[in-house]
Amino acid sequence: MTTSPLRGVRVLIPRAPGRGEALGARIEAAGGRAVVAPLISRADAAGPDLDALRTAAAAASAGEYAWVAITSVNAVTALSAAAMPMPSQDATPHPQSLPQSPPPPLPLPPASSSADVELGQLSRDRALEGTISRQVPEVDGRGGSRECIGSHADHTGHTDHTDRRNSSTGRSDSSRGRGDSGVDGWPVRWAVVGPATARALRAAGVEPKLVAAENSAVGMLAEWPDAHASTFGGLDVGTGTGSSSPSSTRVLLPLGDLAEPTLERGLTELGYTPVRVTAYRTVSHPAPPEVVADWAAGRIDLVVLTSGSVAREVARQLGPRADVLAVAIGEPTRRAAEGTGQAVAAVATGASDDALFSAIIDAAALLPTTLPEDP
């Protein structure tokens, strides 16, 4: 007889259904009940933030930075969108120049139009309108949890960032149709944290020079070369290829509005000149009333924390409970959760559903009792 390791355990996944449903399906297959409800989402930079991001992207593409440091998948999406060309202001004819009678309708575009061109247009639209961004999933896969509450932001669908290389050029298909747009081909070196961010950057046609093992600013700094070192990976670390200054040590930091200044301070200590721009903003969403009620009544056993922002939002909206054990996606999230008084029972070894599910199983084993199976 097969034992269900999560029988009767209710797990809160504070993510949009599009990002939490696959993990939720695995939890329910193991006998548990997954409650998927987003508490935060990402909003595109707008106004002065967007202007600064576009200016920084243009400078980076011109070789005015030695490095670009990427600490999240959202930053890759935002920077790529900011690098897209702006629509021409002359694209719409003046009303007086319009014909008196409408021209015959144009034929519809063929069904085989490039999906990558469409993705580029969507990115431009989102950058212009400042709408809520769809987040790139940390892992591939589909699934279906039965209890998804409060759909927001990125639940409308996944963006496929699979790295499809052209056999003749070695370039990713995602860069086709962009011309000189996007981040591919920028004369700078790239640093990222964790495998998910590295995958997103490679899908944009860029191979990172530094991939930090720990998914945090602290982890990146631990592996970042000193500005005065002679070489790093066979390159002069203090010189950005194509830079107007041969001794440039400027580092572009496209970060979220809530990011701590850890990376800026650490790079300064290493001899670099960090330049921070806001690439996206974190938007809070009120927890659905039923989630608040279940939490208050002790009907939630585990909560999955996938970032420091999520951990802080759970503590702010729901409040820490000694009887709710947390599963953190990594050490930085664990530190953030414990800083808010939450009890972290297990830490995932990676940013994947496999690693999170394994940590959930470990945390469930520490529960004093399990709830009877939900009818």
C-alpha cells in the first residue's frame, strides 16, 4: 500500500496560479491540499524609472559599462523590453492627411508569424503602458492544482524562454526578428545569480560570464573579481569591451525597487562604480479573505516562500504563526523569513519545483500532527 507523505497537509503557495500550479499538482498527488494565492506581483518600470532604464540600456549597448549584474529573471525581461526601439512618433498620420474614404481592409497576418516578434511587441507594449508584468517561470512544466485563489498578473500564461539555438549561427531563436534590439550582442560582461536567471539570459541570446551559485547579492559578491585583479576568466576585469574608457569599472544594476543596497555596497568595496536603476516594482495584493480566515483558524500547515519579498508580505498580511512551518527557496529567503519571526523548517537546495517539493516533504515530517484528509 502506497503511503501519501502529505496526507491531510494544507500548503499555502503565495504565487500566481501560472507559477504555482505545477507545484500544487505535485502536492495534491502526494495527498496534500495546495492553496495557490499570490500576495505580490511585478509591475513594469514607468515614468522616470522607465526613462532611466532606457538610458542605461542604451549606454550598456554602447559599451559604457564593464559589467551588467542580473539578480532576477524579472530584470532580464525588463532590460530586454527597455532595449527595444520606441515606436515612431510619425507612425500615425495627421488627421488632415487621412483619406476621405477608408481603404480596403488589409489581409490578416499569416498564422505562421514569428512568435518571437510577437513577444517583442508585447514587451514594448508593457514597457509603454506600465502594466503588470508576466513573470518568467523558474522551471518549465505544466500542472494543475485544484485550489487557485486570487488570480493576478502572470497567471495569463507562460512565456516560453527555452533556449533554441540556430545550428548555423549559434544564436538563440529568441533574438530573431529583433535586429539590433534586445540585449544580445552588448559589449559588456554579464553576471547572474542562480540557474533560473542564467537560463533567462541565455534565452535572450547572452552567455553570462559569472553565474553565482547562491541566488543572492551576497552569493554574487562572494564570486565577483576584485576590480584590481589582472584577469578573470582570461579577460581584463576592469575593462569593458568597447568602453569609451579603457579603465572603466562601471557596473549596471537593474534591480527591483525593494532591493537592498547590498550589491552596491559590495561592488564599491571591490573597486567598482555601481549604477543602480529601477527595472521593476513590487506590487502588493491583499490575500483573499478565505486564505486569511484559514490562516487565522490554523488550517494552514506549511507555507512556501519563494523570495524575501514574499516572506515579508506573508508576515505583513498574515502574521507569523508558530504552528505554520515555512519552506524557503534558498538561504537568502530563509534569512528574510526568520527576520520576520517565521519558523523555517526546510530550505530548498535549488530554485526548482523538484527542490521545493523535496523541502516540503522534509518540512511535513516535522509537523506534530497531520490534518485528516480533506473530503
